[in-house]
Amino acid sequence: MRVLFFNEGNLGGYILGQGQLDAALRAGLTAAPDVEARFVGLAPLGRFERALATRPVPLLAGLSLDFRTLRWHLVQAQRARAQLGRELRRWPADVVQVHSHSIALTMGAITRRLPVVLSLDATVRGWWSMPGWPLSQSYASITIAPSMALERRALGAAALVLAWTGWARRDVEREAPRALVLEHHPGLDLEHYRPAARRERERPRVLFIGGRFADKGGADLVEALGDGLGQELELDIVTQDPVPERPGVRVHRLAPSDPQLLDLQQQADVLCLPTYADTNPWALLEAMACATPVVSTRVGGIPELLDDGRAGVLVEHGNRRGLGEALRALLADPQRRLELGGRARQHCEDRYDARKQFARLAERLRELS
């Protein structure tokens, strides 16, 4: 069975998790020796294409009426359709899996001639309903309506839709009742992300990983830890965004595949991601697989990743006082951290093992080919 995995790819500092998907699928391939796979990433945007997709339209942009979401979706979808067509002429596949579904909004002709599986972590409505970017004007939701209509058609035409969480699956079922949807996460390479002995140090260490420092609650975390930084504890921040200097804070500019990132995940006493806008962050799962206890917010599919609080601590987004109390209580209780880390690792072994997940996916793909 020949499967072409077509990935939107990392989008600068905005969305960095797409590379982890390919890594998970490659790890899972060892569980399905009959699958011949090809991995393709969408080519980077050119200058003209980026301007067409993102440049603000005078006057309309200030009113949130320049249809930037629709422009982005159409530009990316048209580029993806053309590139996928070329790839299939060079390498005919039995099945195509596309992630994310938003680049498949104009692939109708391709979905009619061979099975196309769409993968997603959020619907258009689900993504734009995140508390990180509320649609402040009463008419602003009008601008995502065309994208939602295209999405509904694409999801209904797909041979199968893979929703990474139950939260995303329920959204797909509401938005596109005709879609055949399966709750399926690609998982992690648990041989790579695994617990390691922690080195002794003077103060406990909290870790934050986020390409969008503000949207992911980075400022909330710094303020929640307050005067304790540099005295009672230390904070490692992995981001490409600017971060104000502060005692006890170390900023790391690391790529997702950097070995130093794995060491930070294994050595942290707690990973904290008090995010306002996330669906199911890879950073949480990676830390959990390393048996590092995590603290995050009740946003998107995060409660499912944390097994509704049994494999991590959940707080409300924007509640800096509650965040600080939760972190201090966890840092002061080594036994609880040990128990949470153990449950987190077990949850990953039960639900997010890339090899087990790929074996299940391969069964479904064989049915389609």
C-alpha cells in the first residue's frame, strides 16, 4: 500500500507543531511494514503569495472585514492542490493523507479520483473561538463563514477525517454531519521521549515552551511566579518571541528537534503552558512522555491530553493567582510531582504511542485503498 503524507508544514514562529507529525508517522511506520510511504511538505509561501494571503486591506482591516482568514485558506489550498497534483503524477499513491484539512479546501477533483484522508486538530470555528483571539466585532464572524462553507464541503467529500481529540471530533460532527470522522491522534515516538534521571540543582525549575509567547500565556506565567524567580525557583523559556529580562529567567531559541529541548523537558520539575489558544499542544505530550508533570489550561482538547486532570494540573486561562498557587503547591510536593509524572507517562503509553497509533491507522487506510 502506497501512502502519500502531505503536510502543511511549520508556519514560521506561529505554528511549529507540524514537524512533530511527520516524526510521529515515521516512527509508526515500523509497525506497518507493508506501507510504502512518501512525505511531502507544502512549499513555503512566495513573496506575492504571502502578500495576497496576509497583507492588510486599507480601511477594511481595521474593521476585521478584509477576509484575511479566507484569503489565507484560498491561497494555501490552491497551492496545495497544485503541488499535490504534481506529486501524484510523479508518485501515484493508493491513499493520500493531508494535514491540516485547511489546505484541502479546494481539492475536490483529487478526492473524487482517489481516497483522501484529512487530518485536523481544530475546525475553523473551533480555532477562531479560542479565548486568545475573540472576534470582538459582532460582524467579524461573517468573515470566517466562507471558510466554514468550504470546510464543510471538504470534510464531507473526504474518505475519512482524523480528528486528533474528542473536542475536535465533536466539532467536525457539528460542522459536517456527512463526514466519516474517527478520533485518532498520531501519537509520539515514546522511545525518543522518555524519562531520564534528574540532575541535582539548587532550585526547582519550571519550563515554558511556546512559539507565541503571549498567546500561550507566557506573560501570565512570569507574573504568577513573581518575586520567587531567581530566589525560590528558576524559569526556562523556549520561544522565538522577545521576552523581557528578569532574574531567574533563561530564554532559549531552540528548534523543535534540538537535543537541548529534550534535555529541558526531561530535567524540568514542571512544564507549564497557561495558554489562551491551543488545540492539543505537542509540548505537553512530550513533557508527559518524559514523566514531567504539567500544568495547563482548560482550552481546546487540553483536558483530554491531561486525562481531565488525572495526568496533569488544569487551571483556568487568565487566572494568574490560581496559576501561581497551583505551581507553588506542586513544586512544594515532590511526591505529588512523582505521581503526576508517572500517570502522565502511563497515559501516553495508553493513548499516544506512535507505533500503536500508526498500526490502527494502517488498518483503516487498507480498507480505503
